Amino acid sequence: MDSIQSPQQTSTEASPEQDPRRGLLAFFALLSVITLSLGGWLTSLGFGPWYDELLKPPFQPPGWVFSPAWTTLFTLLAIATWRVARQGEVARLALWVYSAQLVFNVLWSLFFFTLHQPAWALVDIAILNGLVVMTVGIIKPHPGEEAKRIIEVGLDGVTSEIVNNPAEEPFEKKFTGNP
């Protein structure tokens, strides 16, 4: 009886236990852990007097928020990437763009925190925003899913811009028009 296939299962379909794509979730989770670890390490190298003296935006959350926020974000990105990877032809391009996003995420930490180059970090954010928009165009997610990512990347861009020009007008005057 075990050799009889249901009408929904053909001989070319793998059972869930044999599906090679199941290992992809672990692979994407590993990529997220590597990206988080490398980015966190590069970020930690930049803390100290340089970072303490930076003009920070008033909406910057407390430091303890970043670890759980980034961990949650990268966990969700790993799951979303795994879901896209199972979609056939669109997956190849989407995965290349996603890989580039991971690289540019790490580069932002390198540029901003480790090398103390906010201008380079701002260029990185512009590229990263372009990659996020490309991803949205490729996979066409449910409304709001990638919008959250674009907002997060955009806030990094605003932070890079503010830090890049600390001698200019104060944040409140520059961005709100208030003296």
C-alpha cells in the first residue's frame, strides 16, 4: 500500500522529508547569522570617542534595542528568502540581489563604524535602497513586507546624512525648519 501514490503526488515530487529545499532554510539562517556576526563585530570596532561625539538624531532608539531588532529582522529575512527560493525561475535573480543586500549591509557597518566614513556609508545606503527596491520588483511581496525594510534602510540613510554633516545646521532646523 505504501507504494501507491495519491493523485496529488507524482513520482517526480519529493516527500516533505526528502525535499532538498528544506536545507535551504538552514542555509539562509546561517547566512543571516554570519552577516549579523560580521556586522556586529565591525560595529563594535567603531564604538568609542568618535561615535560618542557624533550628532545623533533625536529619534535614535537606545543602544539595547539594536541587537533584538536586527536579530528579528534577519530571522524574518532568512524565512522570506527561503520562501522566495522555492519559487522557481524568479528565485535565481532574487537570490543574487538578496546576496548583494547582505554584502552591502556588512559594508555599511564597515564604512560607518569601523572606518568612520559616513559619506561612504551614505553611498552604501543609496545602493542598498536600490537593491531593496529591485527585490520588491522581482518578488512582488505582500503589501508592507518590504516597505518595512525600505523604511529601516532609509532611517540608516538619514542617520548617515546627519552624521556626515555634523557641523551644519542642527537637526531640528535642517529637517523641520524650526530654529
